Amino acid sequence: MRRTVTQLVRVRTGSDDGPSRIAFREAELTDPWVALEPGTDPVERVRLLRRAHEAFTEAGTVPRPVRSVVADSWRRSARAGVVPDGTARVELTDGDLGSYRAEHPLARVMPLFRELMGTFAADGEHLLAVCDAQGRLLWVEGHPVTRRQAGRMNFVPGARWSETAVGTNAPGTAVAVDRPVQVFAAEHFIRRVQPWTCAAAPVHDPRTGRVLGAVDITGGDGLAHPHSLGFVQAVARAAESQLALLTPPKVMDDTVELTALGRDEAQLLAGGRKIRLSRRHSEILVLLARHPEGLTGDELLCALYEDESVTPVTLRAEMARLRRVLEPGLLGSRPYRLTAPVESDVAVVERRLGTGAVAAAAAAYAGPLLPGSGAPAVVRLRHRLADGLRAALIARRDPDLLADWARAAWGEDDLDVWRALATVRPTAAVRARLEALESELSAPGGLLRHVPRGRERPARP
């Protein structure tokens, strides 16, 4: 028998001059949220969802019927140590918030968001929200009454609404899975958010494809219509098109962009062209980017090779190959240097750490610098950057930032960070992971197994 679900759309019934009431319309959905028997009313649907949520949070299993995108998000939320009775934390306030969002790429399309969504949000008593790629809310605008109500659960600018912080929610889940997401009522992981419905879609950098953040519409049951999801998706695509128009093509005298964190082979954006570099060329570009004044052949030899028998002829041959890969004129010699300004993700993290912007530094840190590299100078820089960020995170004692690091591939064995996280967020999952790490550490050879990712690991005995 074919199943239907109740489509939660409020419709006003009754004659124009007679009494009216708010009712709910039923319709068959091609992609149902929850498979319920025909005629199931909205109250029953919410009740069943809440029962499913409680069963999951108590027993750790997802009972049916729950959408797969929600079930997967619940599991990620539980692994991140989110508790159903928790709330969002405000990370950015006042001047920090203002300066951060003024520099954010999505600031350039806020007028477009307001034009396309502002009236819809205000008239429907909804909220327009925009978050960054880490789920931090940068703008929350809309109906004043709804804003006040949302403020009681810290759905405000500067608050962190990532999955790792508050569990399943549309903006946080959209940036986590990099696709449009709609979350209805009890599908939210945090209980105090369950009266709300939201739909969000990620927005990407039109040049690089990376996620910049998400645009979200949040409100009551009127947003349960599937068209809400299509609406925010269309707005996100319009924003990407606008960003493409606002971003002129790169020319030779523009800054060259180097991305080397979290990858063994760096990527260079120069002259409007993406260049994937070999491992050796990646090491050379990282070092030259840090030394705009240039490096002599002898300095590069010492920085790149542990083997002192490597001759200058080998280096000159490597530089000749690199010159053929790059844009003409970009690599100078005597000394070896880059002839255009270079902006690297390494420099971004270092600058933000230097100014005390720890959350922003962590957001820009995509992983250890060229983790497969054994070049002495690269190894030293990799350690210095990771250790500096780790120390700042531990000193900051922000549970969300610590959780992000601890659950990343490079931080899953980082005992110091897990200890710091257990101090500020002593959930059962965090304590269990810490106990497991400490148990392994006390075992023979344990010290060799628990060097944080991004550092060389001695061979296991």
C-alpha cells in the first residue's frame, strides 16, 4: 500500500466574511520525511519524532521512522558529545563580530539575501540567518518578535550552531554535509530547538568551490513546506552567481594563493589557473612564500634535504622543472624567489594566532602542513604551527573549539587536548575516549602511538 505523510502547511479555511480557522493540508510527498500512515496529524507526527529522538538519546539507536539525513546527523551529534539539554554558545561579540563579518566573503552578498528573503522573513514571522563554514551565525534578521524568541535559545549573531556544538540543525548540518537540508521540529537534536523548523543551503566560493557558509530560513511550522528548501537553495545559487560577478579574474599582478594545510600536494592559484604541485614543488613554494626576500641555492638545499650529499645540480634541475609548471616570470633566481605577492593558508593561521583570534585561526586550519613532507624546514614549520594552535586552544578552554580539534583526523590521539576537553565538557563520551587514550598510553609502546597527527611517528615495535 502506498504511504503518504502529512505536509505541514497552514491554510486558512472558511468564507471571506465568516469565521475562519487554521488547518493543515495533507499531500503525498515524493521524498517523505517520515513514513507515517495516511491521515496522521501533525501533533502525532511530532510526538512520534520526539519519541524516536528520546529513544536514540537514551539507547543510542535510531528507531524508525526517521529520515536518513537526520539519523546520520543524530549519530554525528552524539559522537561529538552534544547533550540534548544543551544550548549554543556565543563566540563572537561586539567588535570581534563586527570586524569578522565585515571581512567575510558573504558580507558582499548580504544585500542580495535581504532583497530576496527579507520581506518573506518579515511577513511570515520568520528569520533570515547566515552562518560561516564553521556554523557561527554572522547575521540573524527578520520579524522582531521571532528574533526575541530565538534569542532565548541563543540563535543570535556570534553564536556557534555547528553540529559539533548543538547537534542537528539546518545551518550547521548544511555546512557539515555540504548540501541543502531542512530540519523539522523534533528532528533537532537539542530539545529547546524542537519547536522550530528551518531550511538552509550551503554557499560556495565560485572560484575554489570551498564552502563559505550557509543561508538559512528559520521559523514555525509554516516553513515545513518542501518549497522552503527549494527557496533557500535558489537563494544560495543566486548568491554564488553574484559572488562570481563581484570577483574579477585573477591577473598576474594579483596576489598568488597557496593552499598547503591538510594536504601532501599543495595547490597554487595564479593567473586565474589552479596548479596542483608535486610534493617537492609544494615544499619549495611553501618555503619561498615565507621568504619573499628569496633564498639562495645553499639555503634551499639545507631547508629541503636531510641528505647532505644532494648536490646543487639536483636542486637546479628541480627549480627548472618548477619554472616550467608556474606562470611565466613567477619564479625568479639569484636568489630564488617569487616575483608576485603570495597569500598562503599558513600565513592566515599565523596572523590570526598573532592577533589572538583563536577561533578564526582554528577555522582556517585545514590540517597539518604538508603532512607527508620530511623536508627539515617544512617539518619545523609544521610543528610550530600545530603546537601554537594547540596551545592557544587549550588556553582558550572553549569546548567547541577543543571538540573540533579532538575529533579531527590530526587530533583524535591528542591526549593533551582530550584532557582539556574533559575538563570543560565532561560528558560520558569524552571521558570514555580520554580513559581509552590514557590506557593505551600506559601500555608498552604507548608513548609512540600518541604523538598528535602532523608529527612524525616512530615505527612501532
